[in-house]
Amino acid sequence: MGQSIKTAISMQEHLFKKVSELAKELQMSRSKVFSLAVEEFIKKKESEKLLRQINAAYSGEAPEERELGKRHKKKHKRMVATESW
């Protein structure tokens, strides 16, 4: 674990009370509760990012290609709409 750094944060009072109660229940400091919560949040966001990257890789097309495909579809719809059948 790295060096600890002090910081100040603002939050709604009801959240502060819940964190304080949880810290007391778990017999740890509020700082530890916040640190654990932030670590979990970061892990979740990293996992979501990785999943998006995996899904993009397996979708068979890059994000730029998807955007190009969307533009082509719009153009095609406009062309078809103006055609007389």
C-alpha cells in the first residue's frame, strides 16, 4: 500500500451518517471505508471499460466503422425515401 494522503470531501449528511455507522459496525475508520469503496468503484469502472473493449473487438468492427455505417444507413434511407416506386 502506498503513502496515505489527507483530503476533504463534501457529501450529503445522510451518507456521512451511514458511513459512520458502517465504520463503527466493521470496527474500522471512516477513511478505510471510503478507501475500500473507492477501490471497488475503480475496479468496477475498469472492468466495464475492459468489457466494452472486448465487445468492440468481437463485434468485428472498430468504433469508427460503426459510425461510418450509421452515416451510410441514414444516407440510404434518404435516397430510398426520395425514390418513386
